[in-house]
Amino acid sequence: MKAYLQRMGRSLMLPVAVLPAAAIMMGIGYWIDPNIMTGMGDPNFVSVFLVKAGGAIIDHLPVLFAVGLALGMSKDKDGAAALSGLVAFLVVTTLLASGTVGAMKGIPLEEVNVAFSKIDNAFIGILSGLVASAMYNRFSHVQLPMALSFFSGKRLVPIMTSLAMLVVSVILLFIWPVVYAGLVSFGTGISSMGAIGAGLYGFFNRLLIPTGLHHALNSVFWFDVAGINDIGKFLSGEGTKGITGMYQAGFFPVMMFGLPAGGYAIYRNARPEKKKATASLMIAAGFAAFFTGITEPLEFSFMFVAWPLYVLHAVLTGVSLLISALFHWTAGFAFSAGLVDFVLSLRNPIANQPWMLLVQGIVMAALYFFTFDFAIKKFNLMTPGREETTLEEEIEEQIAEGGNKFTAMATRIFDGLGGNDNVVSIDNCTTRLRLVVKDMDKVDEAKIKSTNVPGVKKIDETNIQVIVGTEVQFVADEMSKLKK
């Protein structure tokens, strides 16, 4: 299970990597023309251009997850898997769209459960990608009878994926409204608990992000489902000073200070050879969180590969909302709890001591850094930059740096043979590496086989052969470069 979650985390890095740029574009757009958030005034061309460009990515995060996970979790990273991820997502979101559900049940659109208006979410995207990758791994090499041979192999995968999603859709048709309604009821129940309720809301808000069900809680506290309407009242300047905004204010210290500090802890604990790559991700994602309040790039980077750390993040978010609510420090947002919305909150007369949220932010930054740093080291959490490098990742890195796929393979085999101190000579025939070593006991056969070579054959006490295949010459050439 742990390995599966780590594969999910690595697979999510592909769609997550594009999010910081999109978030920054949106943040700059809102900074140029804050009126876009409220829909007031004449729109600014550059602002609209940037916001819509960034929104094209941010607003379609679920489908990016579906495609990225399907590709990353498939056994050979084939494009047919990515196509199947898209097919899976389109099937379930079309079948469970409000209009379709209304038509199937024969009821007017306004009577359809509101849960189905939130079916296009991260959970559905992730589920679609996982189903598609499973279908690819199972059916991509199936050979059908001659009459149906056109649909064999990879062409069969999208078909099987669509059928699988029919079953998933039927299950969700009954389960999704119940879960959604339960969360709305839960949110309504804790809304009367004052500061403690705000803390609980913050905790579950973050905890539900992977499922997309945080929208159910948000509807209770931010909008007019239960009469709270925290965002609407704050933006209009109505409500009670020091109270209105209590379900928003605590997010500012987390998104502007806490999470970026947590990202720094992740960077500090990365392996030396991976610090550069980890830094580029954490800096971009941390800036996006600080400037715009979009936290998905950071959160999804460790959500699955180090889930205990994500639970800690949810707890700290709850603590932040509890503190700001206790002291009645309030601010609000129209987009998210980043710098842009914080500056705009300063103009709102209903904001109460918003500057204290910056002080709280410094405290939250320290809490995030030290608790993340401790947890990563204590429990050896595989945050970005700490995971074991697979051969596939080595190949990708070396190709990116101008190398080729045979370099990593040759390096791994050479190390498995015992390196320079043990390798005497390197030769090859049509399909095999013919090698002479000093001490056969120093040969790590498992390490050699981890390169997915067809076989390893020990001839005697000093001679060993590694069966590579018809590309053996390229591997031999790379190994010869390693021999000093």
C-alpha cells in the first residue's frame, strides 16, 4: 500500500508541476484589477487575459489529475493510458452531471441533489486516473479473436475503461449524495461551536481536499446554506466586526507563511543529489501559496507520498483558525487566502486587526517548519527529494541532462558488478555482456536485475554474463566509459 501511494505521489508530480505558473498568472491578474473578484467596474484586458489563462489550468485540475495519474501509474507510460484517463473522467462527470441525473430520474434540474453540481472534483479525477491505469495494465496486451482483432491490445483499454466507469458511476449515483449531505449536516452542527467550530472546520477543510468534498463544508461556512455566508457578508461589509470572517482569517497565516515554511522543511530534508530539483518545486509552489493562496501544488506534492505529514498540516490549519477566531482577528477573501486578498482585506472596514494575522503567520511558519522537519526525520517520511530513485527516474534525469537511457542502465549494472575495484574487463556479443570480475562474491545480482535485464548467468568464479538484448552494444559502450 505504501509503495502504491508513493507511485501515486510521483505520478501526480506531472500535473502538479504546471500549477504554480498558473496560480501566479491568476494572482498577478487579480493584483492588477481586484474588481475581477467582485465583478464590479470595467474589466482590465491584461487582468482578464492572465486570470483566464491561469484559470484554464487551475479550473481543470481534476482532468489533469485523471490524465497524469493514468499515465504515471501505467506499467509502460504509454499514451493510450493517458487517453483512457481522459475517457474515464468524461464518462463519470457526464453521467453524474446535474442535467443527466435529472434526466435519468425524470425530475426538474432544480430538484437534483446539489452534490452532483460538485462532481467535477479532484477525487473524481484521481479515481478516474487510477481506474484507467488499472485497465491499461490489465488489458493492454490482450489479444481478441480474429474478427475483433482491430480492438486488441491498447485499443481495447479505453473501451474497458469506459465500461468500468459505468459501474463506478452507478455506485457514485447513490453514494455521493449521502456523503455530501452528511458533510453539510456535520458542518451545520459545528457552526454553533464558536472558535472551536472554526478550528474543526479548518481541520476537516484540509483533510477533505484530496476528495473534493471540502466544497460541502465550504458551502456551510462560506455561503448561505446555513445562514453564515462568511464570504458574502465580509465582502459586502455586513455582519459583526471581529466575527464575520472568522472562517476565512485563519487560512492567511497557513497559506502565506505556514505551508511555504513546510515546503522549506521538505527541501532541507531532500537528498543532496535531489535538492536542486526539490528546491525548484518548493520555491514555485511556496510562492504560489504565499501570493495567491493556491496551495494544491504544495499539498499534492506530499499528500500521498507522506500522508501523515498531510494530516499534521490539517491539524495545524485547524489550530490557525482556532487562534484567529479566539482573538477575533478577521480578514476575508474573494479568491483565496494569499497576499493579494490580504491586501484587499485591509481596505474592508469590517476587517478586525488583520495585521495580527501576519504576526500569527510568523508563529505558524515556525510551527510548520519545526513540526514538518521533526516528523520527516523521525518517521522517515518519503517527501519529495527523499524517495529512492528508480531506474526509470534515473533515465529521465539523465536524458534531461543530455544523457541517454543506456547511461543509467550501464551505471547500475557496473555498480552491481562491484565497480572499478572488481570489474576486470568488459566485452559483449550479439545480445550479452561478457564480463570478468575479480571476486564473484562482490557481485550484487539483485541490483543488476533491477535494470530489468532478461537474465544474469554466472559462468565460473570470475566470468559472468548479463543478457541485455540487441541493444547490448550501447550498454557496453557506456560501461566502458565507467571503467578507469
